[in-house]
Amino acid sequence: MGVTYSLLRSVTYIILTSAVLFVGYAEPSINIFTTWNILPIVVALIILHYTDRAVDSSLPKQLGIYGFVFFTGGAVVIAHLAWLLDWGKTATGSSTSALIFVTLPILALLSGCIGWFVGWCIGLILNRHAN
């Protein structure tokens, strides 16, 4: 994909690294839950790193990986933004509202799977229109 692909990959690494730093900032203290909440972003970084070096780099696979990465990172960042900025009383509305951070990594990875499927389908459609 040339220069555009390299630029997209570099920007993605920067965004995911910024997301890790933001989650560390948004957490009230550095503890096991900080690591637990950063885990989906780290998984996305690892998947992106190893699939960039894959021999078979078809468009559906590439868009699927980027869909996974952006949906996973987006879910984690949006949840932390909602908590930090108290959108809709996310942080102050209930005494058990912080329990979202217990299940957030699982939900983020599930949303990443949905993002992979969406990206893969878009890649298939674009391949069919290109031929």
C-alpha cells in the first residue's frame, strides 16, 4: 500500500500509545485495575505489530485488523473519558458505577471482534468493486 499504509500504521501506533497513557492518567491510582484496563490496548498493539509483518496482506485482512484495533482502543478510551468527565453521571450516579472497569477489557475485546468483522466485510466489498 506504499506511503499511505506506512503513515496509517505509524499514526495507529501513536494513537494506541496515547490511549495507554490516557488510561494511566484517568485511573485514580496505578494498580492492578490500571493494568487490566490497559490490557486490550496492549493486545491490539501486539496484533497490529505481528500482522504488519505477515506475508499475506489482503485488503480484507488489513481492514479487519484496523477495525479490531480502533474498536478495541475506542471502547477503552470512551469508557475512561465518560468516567473522567462524568458524562451522564457515569462516575457519580451510582455507588457501583466503577464496576464497568472490571468488565471493560472483555467488552473492549468483544467490540474489537465486531470491528474486525466490519473491517473485513468492507475489505471484501472494496475488493469486489476493484475487480
